[in-house]
Amino acid sequence: MATGLREGMAEIAKKGLLQPKEAMSEIKQKSNSLYIGIPKEISFQENRIALTPLSVALLVNNGHQVLIESGAGQGAMFSDKDYAEQGAQISYSKDEVFKADVLVKIAPPTLEEIGLMHKGQTLISAMQMGGLNESYLKAMLAKKINALCFEHLRDEGNVLSVVRAMSEIVGATSILIAAEYLSNVTGGKGLMLGGFTGVPPTEIVILGAGTVGEYAARTALSLGAEVKVFDTSIYRLRRLQNNLGSRVFTSVMQPIVLEKAITTCDVVIGAIRAQNGRSPCIIMEETVARMKPNSVVIDVSIDQGGCFETSRVTNHKDPVFRIHDVIHYCVPNIASRVPRTASYALTNIFSPILVDIGDMGGLMNVVWSKPGIREALYIYQGHLTNKDLANMFGIPFKDIELLMVANQ
């Protein structure tokens, strides 16, 4: 019954969006002059940027105005000149950038940045649910904005597009980091990751068979390493085997088999994610103490607490520490280590959404026509439309479809 009512409401809302040709023509004209702001990221060591210069050119050619804060692309090696040559306006005032109708950024806005936002504004950024608190969320709601979190954006195949793209980058990069710290230039044991004729390959253990684990395994195999993948799910292990197109050692988290693999390998990649809350800590300190000297641990899960008992958060400037003569790399934002590549991946996702907002006459038309974007909308005109957040903080939840119907 509830499902039928919901579908009926959705159909009414869609019909309400249909307008005479003259009215649609007027909206089309207005929509072709979106005012898009790209502020400079102030989060610690966040080097990515949401739009590259070529994406700015695409938006400008579609009739949109793009305002970028000076130095916003510096972390990804894009200069103000690069953006200006493609039609962007460069501003030295953060206040001016935050006057834009649409803000696109990587990290969630700070409380100071929220103060610069205005009613009716659209924000596309990360939400980072694990770091939210009630006062922060209420400050966002008080601004009566529309907010999309890019972690929840889904593409036509129902894949979390940003999460998938960043996970692919992190998985491949984690192996390249391992290769770096195996060399004696960085105090490692002087091994080349992989191997060649007559020399045994390095052994890599990957904990987790998700996207990060898959791309770590793919990269390690391509370099000639011997790979072992552990996960709690047979389904994920089978999927990884099928996606790789080759047979690799896989196992469930059997303690004896896992401990033997970890204490004899050269590199361990921890890529176990939790749906909500902290990632499970499955490797105890006594196991780390039995690893070979100068082995490398890369804890990709550190942003959720880490899956090694010995892990602690580090950063890009001081990325490693040693415990029991084992090198630990525990940087949360690995994608910012390759910010230019990561920015290209992000802009491929954000640019089409911005073009659609213009071409389709506004954000809400896009939200209705694309369920994958609708799922990412967590604030609509100051109402909380994400049920998980509402339950977490005890804030009233509003169904986005019912809100849209009410506003017709």
C-alpha cells in the first residue's frame, strides 16, 4: 500500500514538472547561465579539485559562469592561468565564490564556510558521515540549501561512481607505495616489488576483496608479485576472481591460514571497510611482531579506525612509522597523493551532472529523472532527506518525493 502511494506521488510530481513549451523555453534560457563556484580546499592535505580546466571549458561553452578561488587548483598542479584560459573567472575573495548558485568542492564545508552560504544554494561535496555532529548538521539545515553528497552518487549501472573511482585509484596506488617502501632508498629491505626470471616474487597479502582489494591485486599481479586475498565473503572473493580473469590465492578469514600468510609475506594491504562505524581490527600486535623485518603494512582502512592494532593515523608529509621493525603507512587520504589523476576522475562525474542541471532546467528536474542522483540528496530546502542521518541525530526526516509534490 505504502509503495503504491509512493509511486503515485512520484507520478504526480513528474506531471507537475511538465510545463507548456513556452514556459520550458523560459526555464531553458535561465538554466543556461548557472553560476558555479569552486572554492579553494582548506582541509588538511586535500589536494584534489572538483573541476579541471577542460571541464570548465565544457561548462563555459554550455553557457555557464564558473568562478574559481585563486590557487584552488594548485594542489593538483592546475594554475589560475590554466583555468582563466578556459573561460573561468578567478577570484581572490572566498566570500565572492560562496555567492555562487552552485558550489562544488571536495571536503565538506567548515562551519566558517557554512556561514558564507545563502538560502537556495546547491552544494555538491563529500558528506563524511563518520565526522558529522548534530550542531554542524543543524547549521547546514538552517541555511535552507540543497546538498548532494558525492559518496552516494550512483551511475546508470547503480554503482557508487565516486566511491568506485577513488577506490580504484587507492587500490592501485597502495601497491606503488608498497614498492617504494620495499626499496632501501626509504629504509626498506631492498626488494623490487614483483620478480623476474630466477628470483622469487615478493609476496603480498590483501585483506578485503572489495574495489580497493581488486585493484591492488590487479596492480600487484601486473608487476609480477604473488598475491593472496582474504575476505569474510565468498561472494566477494568469487567476484574478485572473475573480475581479475585469473586465478589467485583466496581464502576466508581463517585465523591459522591468515596468520601464516601475514608472518611470511613482504607487504600487507588492509582494505576492509565497514558499512557503518569502525572497520574491524583483525590483525593483532602479536601477529605484527612476528612479521619479517622491514615488511610493509599499508592500512587503507585507517580513515575508519584501521584493521591493524598497531595502526595510527599519519599524513603525506610524515607518512610512515615503525613498530616491531615493520613499516606502517597509515595515511587516510591516499587519493590526494595523486591529486591530478583523482581530479580527472572526479571531474568526469561532476561535469555531466552540472551540464544536466543547466540543460534540464534545474537541480530538481535532474533529481527526478536520475534516481542515482536523488539518493545523494540529503538536504532539500533546509529539510533533512536522508533517513540514516535523521535516525542518527533524532532530527525529523522528510521524504524527498513528498516534499516535491507539496511544492508543485
